[in-house]
Amino acid sequence: MTDVASEPSGPDPEVRAVAGALRGTREAGVAVFRGIPFADPPVGPLRFAAPRPVRGWDGVRAARSYGPPPPQGDHFGMAALAQEVAGDDWLTVNVWSPAPDPSSSADPGSSADRDARLPVMVWIQGGAYTIGMSGLPEYDGCRLAREGGVVVVTFNYRVGLEGFGQIEGAPANRGLLDQVAALEWVRDNIRAFGGDPARVTVFGQSAGAGSVAALLAMPCAAGLFGRAVAQSAQGTFFSPELAADIASACAAELGLRPTVADLSAVDPVLLSAAGDAVGAKMGQWAECWGLPAHRSIVFSPVVVEGGALPVTPWQALADGAGRGIELLVGHTRDEQRLLTALDGLLGQVTQEQAETALRVFSPGQDGARRYRDGFPAAGPDELHELVQSDFLFRMPSLHLAQAQTAAGGRAHVYELTWPAPGMDGVLGACHGLDVPLVFGNLDRGRPAALIGEGPPAEAEALSARMRAAWTSFAANGDPGWPAYDSGQRLVQLFDTRPAVTTYPEESSRRIWQDHIFPVLPLR
């Protein structure tokens, strides 16, 4: 998140956005603009408020450095990393454009200009709605933009209590409202960067994919994108009562109430630490908080009747909300394995722990039995992994496609089955492996450790195939394999030898086929 040196050849690119002129850099043949504000800083009187349009500036604003990340939880060193860049301008976008001259003054209404505009891909990073920043090296959009012929946009949005805490006197889902504001900025400004505002694709992973799903259900996001990619969509959505009770526990860590009046003057770092403290001991609230407490999920989008997110994504898609949106959705085969390794349980899950996971996370009264019957050769480790992979990522993702197609919409489904060779090869096709493959950043950022040193030729080839599929989908809605339907259930498997086949996780699909992913309640 520091200045990136521009190439010595050629002048730095300049564009004129709605709020003012910007000067970026040139990197590997791509015009790059970082740290562009899309909303006023959400501090002071705007703390916990919906995002406000950014005020304009005079002169040419330097757009060489990522903006300061939002305050966040102390997971994987993210809190300390966020504090390395001072400032409260948390809501900024970054743009990578391969257009030869993003400062072109061509008439935006001319046919020549329309023909020259490129598809736009807007990335929403994950992080359990608790951490996340667009300035991480794994999200650098240079290679995806250059080789895919697309304009790539990334941005920051509020996380944790700042973005998702249910605070009295504040609108719910401020982090999602930030995402809508970023998409509105894209709509109003992306022509200046060579992008086509009529061909915008949102794509995200984990909580970022859960956000993509939420945007599909939000009336205020309608018309801001025409295609959506959900990679391992996190399937947790809270009721207002559950979210308010969790926020109350977080505020109590500071001896306060979960109100704007009490929290607006609290140092954001302390507020993030309070969320971490609750997350570390969520098990003690398992009886009243249920499933999120068993996975230490402190924050998720909140479904509020009559609000910005009025229903769950699955209900919205079943009701036809995505009929005009083309959807690409999928997951990795071994989603849970990385998370099990981080918990120190890889290869050490006991029979009792597996039984607890089956009891807690299986759907329906007989879900645990159905897992044992469906996977008769599975031991404790595999059962523990399967049910949690299905609960949090695999089945929520599949059900998005099923709801979309049942309502007459179009969806393409994939599964990443290539086992990661890094980390001694024990993590398989784990959660997060798709991120370096889709961006092509195989040797930078934390997920690159999953790829291994080199990177190996098979990783380069697989990454090229995935990037081609994603950018083709962004350009014309076709990733290169048939659409999913309830009859054949064809999906693309991404592996050393890619194949199109019937959805391979049939046992899990049957176990979950009658499940309706509900709003998670306060018991």
C-alpha cells in the first residue's frame, strides 16, 4: 500500500472524473489509478452513516497510492497492516485500464467511443465481513486487465462494526451500501478510463461473494451491473435481532450501548478490538446465537424487511430478481480444509468433534445420519470437513444457481478441484485458492503460498484458463461451458485436465436439496 513506481517511458496517464482530474501511473502497459475517493470519509458526523457522494477537488489529484484501509479485526495481521497507512479516507477505488489512452476526449455518445469501451470487472474482496482491503498484492488487477482486455476496479468498504454492526440510529448494512456507492461511481466515471458502464460485472470471493449475492437482492443495486460472479459465497445472513444482540455484546466490551450516540466517539481501533474479543468467545452464546457462534462469525449482512436488503439472496433469485442478470457461481472442492488447518485440527479431528459438527451444521432432523449414509467410508476428518464446507460455502453457492435457473434466469456453475501444491500439498482445492488463479498473481500475496514456488507450469495454465473464462463471461456472458439446469446439472471442473461433467458433489446436493437457507435468528 505504498507508491508504485511508474514506467519511465511515456507520460503518466490523466483522466477527468466527475469529481475532478486524476493522474495515475503506467505499469506493464496498463494505466493504473489508485486511491480515488468515491465517498466522503465516514468519520465525524458521518460515522455510521450511509456513504455520501465525494466532494470535488481543484487541480489534478495524484492517484498513485492505495487509500487507507478501513479499520478491521486483527486477523492475519490485517489490523496492523491497516494502520500502516494513516488517514480516514477509507472509501476509495482503484482502476486498471489497458485502454491505449484513458484520457481520450472522444465523444462518449459516439459510436466509435461505444465500440472502443471495454468490459468492466468490479472486485469485492472477502474476509468474513470483518477484515479486507483492496490494496493487498493478491488483488492487483494489472495482469487480469492487460491479458483479459477488461477494466478492473477494486475498492474498500467498511467491515466489522463500522460496516455491519447493527447500531441503533444507523442504517443497517453500511458495508453493502458502500459497495452500492462504489458501483454508482463506476456507472458515472468508468467511461473516462475506457470502460463500458453498460457491461459491468461484479465478482467476489467468500464474504465478497456473499456481498455479490446480497447485491442481487438489493433494489438499490438494480441496474448497476449486468453480470455477477460469486466464488465460494458465504451463506450467512443475520436477522436484525441476532445482529443487534451481537452488537450489544461488542459494545459491552467497552462498557457502552450499541448506539450511534455511545459509539461515534470511540476510536475505530478499539471498536475493532471489541469485535475481536466477542469473536474469541462466541461459544458462550451458542444457545442464543446458534450457528454463527459455532463458527465465530461475528458479522454478516442483515436482512431487514423494508430495508436495503429486504430478503435473502436465495429468496430474491427465486422470486426472479436475477432474471436479467447473468450469473457465474462456484466453489472449491475442499473449502474447509484451510480453515481446519488454521484451527490446528488438520488430521486430528476426533470422532466426537466430527459428531458435533454433523449435529450442528447438517440440515434437517436427520442430516447427520444422511451424511454418514452418503459417505460411508468417510472418517472423522472427512465428515468434519464435508459438512462445514457444505454449510458455509458449497451449498449456498450451488443453491444460488438453482434459485436463479428455477426462476428462468441463466447461471453457469464451476468447481475448482485442482489440489494446491504449496504448503506440502495437504490443503487440496481449499478456500481461497481461486483468488490467485483468477487474478493471475501466482507469486505475490498470502494466497500465493498455496500455489507453491515457481509457480509451476500447471498453475500458470490453469490460471490462464480461469482468467479467460472470467473475462469472456464479463465480455459476452459466456464463460465457455453450458449453462446449469436442473436436468443435466452440467458444471465446469477446473483442474490440470479441465472437464465439463454432472455436478460432482451429488451426495451433498441430495442431503441439502430441500434446505432453504434462512435468515439466522436470535433464539
